[in-house]
Amino acid sequence: MAEETKLTPEEEKALATDIKKDAKGLLKSVITFLSELLDIRGETDKDQTIDDIKKDIAFKGHTAWILIFAVFIASIGLNVSSTAVVIGAMLISPLMGPILGIGLSLAIYDIDTLKRSLVNLGVMVGLSVFTAWLYFSVSPLTELTPELEARTAPTILDVLIAIFGGLALIVARSKKGTIATVIFGVAIATALMPPLCAVGYGLAIGDPEFYIGALYLFTINTIFIALATFVVAKILAFPLVKYANEAKRNRIKWTVTAVALLAIVPASFTFYNVWKETNFNVEAKQYIKNEIKSNDALQLLENDFDFKTKMMHLSFYNEVTPATKSDLLNELKGYPSLVGVNLKIKSSNTGNFELVKDLLEEKRVEVRRQRDEITGLQNKIIVLEEQVAKQTKQKSLDFLTISKDAKINFSNLKTLGFSKELKSNFRKIDTLPIARAQWKAEVVDSLNKIRNDKLAIWLQKEMKLDTIYVK
């Protein structure tokens, strides 16, 4: 075997130094690559972005009419629960302009733009709600659809979509050569239009809880989109508005900062609260699935849980013993979001449960009996239909023979028909056999009656009928 070469302490030290240098060089290269990959400062046109956002704030003329039409389209889509129609309305709605204006003006201390953005946003919201209210007030379709119901309360997903949607939007707007597809995508994802339509629906049906919830969802989306714009504008160091008067500049700076804080504090609280509610709902469903539905000894009838009241109601078919109730309470401790929940359990005693099972079994037996009875009747109907078909066919053959004989015995007979007619004297109903004869030559009524009578006598005999009328 070859003898292993041993390094001297100096060589080992030099090798370790080289490895450290290589590692530092690799780390530096990775950092440089990532910074170049994620850097957006080089392609940001700050002045043009500010001008574009300010131009989109204005709300009048064409923009107003576009908003009105978009609200009508969105309201119809929500009314018939059509996602495609709602998406189309969100694409054409011009709601983003004032919201971006609010975020930008806060970032650059532009009090005039902030005022203009707030006024235009208020007008947009008012016009949107009024248009939606007008539509739902005259629409014959007033039932609550899933699309409408989904626009009444924010979830953690709505908040996250508003945040990342706002970030994507301002980044796209700040790039040289605005990326239009991003703007359209954010308009769809953040879904600002549907909550306003839901507010109009709530006003139309007179449900305060409904329209307040929908307006709350719109407000949350608006605040987080504006805050995302504020953050990106600060990171990119958009130029601040300059004021000649130092005292005025400081006053506006503190005013804008106060407005920003007023938006950030409740928004942060909302984010935290929505996050807690989402965790509560997720863990409540997991608790019911893992601790109750997986237990064959527990027959869950229905369940209900509410984050605001910290209540969970469980109803069981069968009896739940005190020991089982204690176990269910202890198992709540394994779910952090459910700690402190007031668990209400409603159950039946074992006798009632057995009674319910017996009643269900009786119902099953009755259903099977009725199903067998229906099957038997259906089979009888099939047999009777076959018999009627055979009799009808036989009668058709018999009448064909009789009609040929009638032609031989009555040479002037052109056509012959036969049917049974229902006749009522308003006390009883009789069935009359009727023959309808058409003769080749027309004669006076007296002679026509004679040949009809002769035909009637002949048909009565041939068809073995008690009576027959010829017309």
C-alpha cells in the first residue's frame, strides 16, 4: 500500500486559509448574483411613476361611466354566481388609481395628492355602492348566492393577497415600461369591486351586518394595498415633495406620518385578529376530525364553533358519559388556538339512541317494502301494456277484414272508420261505438239515411255489437 502523505502544520494552515477564501468568494458571488437578480432600482423610473399614478387618481367623465358599467356587470355576475362575469368586471374597474395615490402621497409627504386621492376614492366608493344598490333594488333575483356570501368577511388569505397584490402592483407601475398584465392580474386577485357590490346588496335587502361586513372587507383590502405602495415607495427612495417653508414641511411631514400610523395600527390589529380566527377555524375542524369523527363510539349529529364567542357546540346521537366529556375537554389542550374554548356538549341517552336506530331500521324496511311493491306494479303495467298492444293489433286485423267485406256489400262506400266515443248527459257517461262512412256519390238526406241505416245493421251483425251509430 502507498504511504499516506502527511501535511506539515504550515501546509495545513495554508490549506485552511485557502478554503476560507474560496468559501468567502463563493458566498460573495451568491450575494452579488441575488442582489443583481432582485434589484429593481436600476429599472425604476421614479418621476414617471409619480406622474402616472397622479394621472390615474382623477375620477370624472369616461372613468365614472366605466366604473358604473363595471359595477353593473359585477353585480349581475354576483347575482347569478358567475365567476367569469365578476372577473370581467374587475378587469375594467378603475378603482386602483386613488388607492395607489394614497400610498404614494404618504410616502413622499404630498398632502395635496393625499387629499385628492381620498376625495376621489370616496366618490368612487359612493358611486359604486349606489349603482349596486340601484341594481339589486330593481333586480327580480334577490336570493343570496355563494359569490355574494363570500364577500362579507376578510380571511387571512384576503389580507395576504392584498399585501402581495399591492407590492406587485407598485413594483410593476414603477418599472420603465409598465407591465400591464400585472396590473390586470392584481385587479382580479385583490377583488376590490365585488365587496362594494355586496355592500349595495346588503343595503338593498336592509341587512346591516351584511353590508358592514362587505365594507370592512373592502376597507382592509384598500388599506393593505396602500400600505404596500407606501413601503415600496420608501424602499425605492421616491423623491419627497419639497416645501419652501420649513415649518410647513415639518407640519405636513408629521400630519402624513400620523395618517400613516392611523392606517397601520388598525391594519396590523386586523391582520393579527384575522390570523387568529383562521387558526381557530382550522384547529376546530382538526379537533372534530381527529378526536370525534375518528372515534366510532361517538355519533356526532352536528357541530358549530364561533371564534368571537369562543364557543363550540357538539350534538351527539348517543349518550356521552361524564368521563368522555372530560376526555374531550382535555383533548382541547392539544390545540393551542382552542385553549379557553367553552365546550358545550348535547347528547341523548342510550335508550334514545337505540330508539332512533330502531326507527331508522323500521324506515329502511318500509322503504324496501314500498320499493318491492312499486317494482311489482311496474311489472304488472308492462304485462297489461303488452296485452293491450296485442288486443289493439287483433282488433286492427278484424276491422281490416270487416272493412273489405263492407266494400263488397256496399259498392258506393268510399271510406269507413270506426271509433268509440264518450257521451255524457251530465248524470252518467256512456261509451258509444261510432262508424263514419264516406260515400262516392252524394244523395239527398233521406236516401243517405237509408244507406247509413243498412250499413249500421250490417256492421252491428258482423261486429257482434248491441248497437252502432253510422255518421
